[in-house]
Amino acid sequence: MVPTVTAAQARMPQVVATESLADRIVSGLSELGVEYVFGVPGAAIDPLFHALARSEEKGGPRAVLARHEAGAVFMADGYARETGRLGVACATTGPGITNLITGVACAYANEIPLLVISGQPALALHGRGAFQDSSCAGIDAIAMLRPCTRYDTMVTHPDQLESKLKAAILRAQQSPRGPAHISIPVDLLRQPVSSLAQPLPALLGARSVDALPGLDRLLEEIRAAASVVWIIGSGCGRAAESVVALAEATASPFITAPNAKGLIDPRHPLFAGVFGFGGHAEATRLLEHGPDLLLAFGTRLTEWNTGGGSRALLNERLVLVDDCEEHFLHAPMARLQVKGDIGAVARTMRRALGEVVRERSAVARRSAAFGEATDHPRDSGDPVGHAEVCAALSQHCPPGARVVADAGTATAWAVHCLSIRNRRSPLRLASAEPSSQPERRTRHRSWLQVTTDFSPMGWAIGASIGMARARQDGPVICLTGDGSYLLSSQELSVARSENLPLILIVLNDAAYGMVRHLQRRAGLPETAVALPPVDFAMQARSLGIEAFRVRDRLSFHGLPWPELLSRHQPTLVDIHVDPEEAPPINLGAR
């Protein structure tokens, strides 16, 4: 029998649905160039993992299974930092969502673009005692995540997916960037949907502004100034090259914020060090000696970036250039604030200034990198110095290596001492032809990654895994403390499962070292800082990972660094470091 079609049916729009809602999310991520979704499975998010499995069979995005939801977000964070693309993490409802929060808050504070997808019980069960109900009738995941996301919503009908997914992706990528959260009931994830009307990449076109209000005044200030200092913040991303070119054109020194050191070559002759947490005395002296102008590009003036609110930086000589008005709120004393695309502003200034070489003496040229570690004399049986570890990495890391330093003293030592050679020379680095791609806050040329705002212990372990998963060549080195490692060591098994070129170095001082040294600085008794002795190398070997245990300087200098750094598999090095060595915290009185 031939089926009949009524006239009314013939007039209805014909929608051919070949994908589930979960499939459509994954295909949209593929359009954006996303390769991996980091997450922990559960019943309410299960359809998304099945969609990722189908995608993997076709060569599309696939799942990377984390061991804890916070670790999944840290991995997505590292992936976003390395690639400049959207990082994606997912979790199931209830405790899956609550476990995400620390990672999401870290990404929010550090302005990392993430899409976080959470599951929910079936829509009809909301408010009816559903298991792990996280709707507004349960623990209310939307309300919990709202303070630490740029966009936060629940999809309650399949037709909402397109508009809400686009809104989430746009908001994650717009300045100030950060995580966007979409929560989706499990029954909706399974429902068939039609294709999106507009490809997602069309949403992400960047605007470049070459003429801005206030720029003429800024150029006049620079021409009139007898001395200027350029300050590079993490918000510069690839535009750091253009700011270095300005420093060269004006024969002026430049410094960086702690989280921006990895954007420049520390061997550049005009580099005068890092100001702030883990920074250098030379940078502080340079600011204190009173240059006429302090030109800060993409610098968030937070506690760690300003040396605890130092007046050497926060004064009327300060000029801010940023694409985010929120960042101006921390510097009401600044003499001028210029809002615009950082790379476009820097290039426009470079063309307008030409060669403004002053007669004043420039920073003395250096043959070695600024801040390279110099360790005090030690015996071969002594514990290894933190600066000694940094010196070995600076010497042996190949060009293109990445270092991720964990919260606490690992960050202080890395910022102060590390110096990885860039593939390009300092002058080529500054004069390289600018990319046509957006420069705003893309960090994927940074050889050093740290968190200076809302810095959770254990972040670097997950972030280094995400970075290693994203990279095609070169090792990733994670510097972490024993306290941080004990919090997140389970994620090392992910590096083993993915067979990643990750070198995890545990700076083992049997203590929460940052807390110990802050207590000492304050003249307080050491309280609640001691940790038990742990053989981290044995633990790593139980996961099938090759590991080394370094108890003294003799065994440290016997490490086969070139071989370690050329491996295409994870390795752990447990180094017993000197617990008495005070880190270069540089945060003023606390």
C-alpha cells in the first residue's frame, strides 16, 4: 500500500534530523577545531561520550578521560593555553558538577576560554526527587557556577541548543574571556536535532582597530618622555612580539608580569626582568628610579602582578593599554587608559613612532639570559637546590619545550630562574611579521605557564596533560611540589593512558613549602606544614611510568637530561630539594 500525504502535511517544512543533540554539539566543536573533550563519565552525560566515540571513529573530536572533574577542567585549561582554541570539559550531574567548580573558578580568574558541559537528570524528573538532581529544584548547578562563569544556562528544549551554544562560545571568547557553562538534561542529549543554521566559526571573526581615541596623546607622551619602560602582561599573547618591537624602536627596557615571562625571550638585551611574584630586583629598581612613563600592555594589576600593590608601579606615570575595560578598574591613578586590540595598537604605534632612539643609555646588553639561576656552593650529598633544578632545565630543555609551574614555590622559582631558549633569536622574535590571526590573549607561544590569580594546588598537573595532548612536538615539563602532587597525582595515570611526552618533576621538601616560608617571613611558628615522606617514584612505577628518585646532588647530576627530554612517554622525577632554601616570593609585607 502506498502511503498518502495530505495537503497540510505537504505544506509543512521538511526537517531531516540525522544527529542527536549530543552529536550536534560534537560536530559543532569539530567545526571550531576542537580535538579533545576532557571529562569524567556518568549516566547523565553518557550520550555525549557516545557521541564522542562515534566522532572518534570518523577522525573527529574524542574524549580524554580524567580521574577527577577538576582535573578535566585543568586539562581543558592547558589545552586552551597551548592551542589558542576553546578548551572543553564535561561532567555528569550532582557531584560531577560540584567537582568542576575549582577548575572553572581558576579559568574564570585567569581568563581562559572554556566550554563546560554538564549533564542533568531527565527534564520530567526535575523537582521530583531525581537522583543527583542539579536543577533549580535540587542543588541548582546553574546558581553555583554563575559567579565563576561568563555565561551559564540550562537547555530545556532542543530548539534552544543553537542559540545557547553560540552564546556560550561567543561569551567564552570575548574579552574578558573565561568559562561558559551549559547544562543539558540527559533526555534532551538523546533527542534528534537538525543542523545549525550558521557555522560556528563564523561567530569568531576578530576585529582589528588601528585608530583609537587617546592614541595620539599617547604617542605625544612617548615622544616627549626622556625615559620609558614597557611592561608586557599575559593579555598580550602573540602581540608581545609587537610590544618588544616598540621597546627596540625606542631603545627602552621592558619587563614582564610573572604570568607573561613565557611570552618573551629572557635573553633579549632589553629585558630587565619580571616585576611581582617571583620577580627580580633589577625590575623593581628600574621602576623605582622613576622613568617618565610606564607603558603596560595587557597587564592585569592584581596582587601578584604588582608586587603586593607596589607604588613603584601603581602611580601617575602609568599608562594602560588593554582590550578589556574591567582591567582599568584596578588603576584609577593611571594618567592614560587606551582601550583597543593590543596587537593593533602596538603595530599602529610602531608605524607612527618610527625609530625614536634616545640619547639616554639603554639597558646594557647581556650575553646570558636574565635571571638565570646561580646556586650557592653545595656538597654532593646535600639536598638539591630549587635554583639548581631550574638551571638544569634552562640548560637542557630543547627549543619549543613548555614548562608548567604549579601553585606556590614552584611558580616563584620558575618565574625567577627559568630561561628556555626560543626557536627564534631575540631580534627575530621582535621583528617577525605579525600573524593575521587574532593576537588578543592567545597564549600558545608561551614557553612558561603559571597561574597568578586563584591558583589551585595541582593545577599544573592537569594543565600540563592538556598541553601535552595538544602538542605535536617537544616535551612538556610540569614543575610541582609534593603537596600539590598529593592532591592530584591520580591524573598522572591519564598521561600514561594517552602516552604523552610529559616530564613531571616533584620538588619534594616534605612540606607545604609556600605556607612554611610565609610563616617564617612573618615570624610565626611553623604550624600545619609538615608532610610525610612519600616515595613518588615507586607510586609512578605502579602506574607503569618510568621514574627516578633523586635524594642528593650527586644523583641529580647523574640524571640523563637529554634522553629524558626526548622521550615520547611520561616520566616522573622525584627530587628531594632543600627545605631551607627561601623562595623568591617578592610580595612585600604579608
